[in-house]
Amino acid sequence: MDLSFSVIIPTFNRVDVLGHAIESVLQQSLPAKEIIIVDDGSIDHTQKVVGEFQSGASIPINYIYQHNSGVSAARNSGIRHACGEWIAFLDSDDAWLPDKLKSQADLLEQHPGYRLCHTQENWIRNGVHVNQMKKHAKSGGHIFQQCLPLCVISPSSVVIHRTLFNEIGLFDETLPACEDYDLWLRICLHEAVLFVETPQILKYGGHDDQLSRKHWGMDRFRIRALQKIMQDPKLKAHQRQLVVKTLLRKARILYKGAEKRGNQQRADKYREIETLYSTLLTEHGTLEKQP
């Protein structure tokens, strides 16, 4: 089995933490094939920092600059330039533990045929270790149902065989956020996944440039992803019902929140979505009858 890993690090004005991310890849007990830094239009000293690592690195470090287009476009650019059979992602504000790639390679060798493997993670918020809530629990196997409420695979923890992108597509560049949620839905609808139970990444949070702070109502992007997955012809009847029920819950939360804040236009939009899928669920037999 070819277990060559291309590591893609998208970054935007994170020169203060980028070096830590790069160093954590260079310190892997199982070396990666290459590191691809995709600079999404930074105006700080990102290129200089990358250049300092390039000069003495034990593996190739490729630097790609693009005009600011978002994290999905940055990751997709990295995928298109990658040489390895396996694609690994690392957000520039996170870091890997030294055996991250080795632990995944070992598991993949033990279970040939799997094309996605992710790992447990340690969360650091404002410099303090925090415990994950039950709703964020990670697991392996057929996890499509677990993927519906919120994102349960961290981009920084995952390795994906490149053939999966050929079959289900790349990150959706029209989504400003929850682009990872959308991708995991599309993959986990069809694929079982492997999971390394011991933490292999340090996931940092609490800083101001996180997408969850930049965008209000993250569920509005999840609704778009759920509406997309409804169009998948391979969606089975029981999966379709799960998707519709999730859509109902998220639309209801959004329209009630909009009403509370006096935004009637927004409330009407999500009330219409809630009504549409409520009708599908309660009045039509197509949900049960579709294969």
C-alpha cells in the first residue's frame, strides 16, 4: 500500500502560529512526502516564515500564493498540487502530535480498503485544556448519522485517499463556513471511516479569526449542505428521513431566533424551509418508499 502523505496547510495572516504547525509536521515519526502551504492572500510575513523553513527542511515545502478566496479554495488548490496518494490537512492554528501520521498509517495497513482515517484530538482554548462535550464525540465506522447534527471530523485530524476526491468532488467553495461538514456528509454517506482513538492533534481555539466567530448562525450553512445531500441519488430511505429531521430542527432554530431578533425576512425564509420539509416528512410516502 502506498502510504505517501501530502500535507496541506491553508493559511491567512497567521504568521504567529504557522511556524508551530509546520514544525509539528516536520517532527513526525513517519515523514510526510511533502508539505504544501497555501497562502490565501496574507498581507503579513507568511512567505518569509515559509522560506525560513524551506531552506533546511528534510522534506519539500511548497509555497502557493492565491488572492483571498477562502479556506475551501485554498485546500482545493493544495489538493490539485499534491503528489501523495493520501491527502492530510492541517489548519495553520493547530498542531500534530509526533506519531499522528504513523498511527494512521498503521491503522490503514491493518484495514485495507478504507479511504478516510481521522483521530481523536485535544482541545486547547485560550491556552487551557478543555474537555469536549458529548455531542462532539468522535468515532469510526459508518458515521453518516453522527455527521448530521454538526461536524464530527476535524480537518486537522483527517487523511483521505485522493480517489475519494475524484468520486465525490472537492470542498464546496460557495460555502463560507461548514465546508468540512459538507464534505464529511458527502463522504460518509458512502464510506465507512477509520478512527484512531488516542489524541493525535492539538486543536486550538478562542482566537478572533475563527470562522465560527466571523459568521452568525452556522446552521444556515449546514442547511445548505443538507439540502445538497438530499439530491444524492444514493441516499437511502432511512438516511433521507434522518436528513429531513435534521433540516427541520435546524430551520426551526433559525426562524425562531430570527423572530426573536425582529428579523422577519430571515424568519420567513427559514420558516418556509421548515414547512417544506415538514410536509415531506408528514404528508408524503416518498421518504419511506425510495430505495
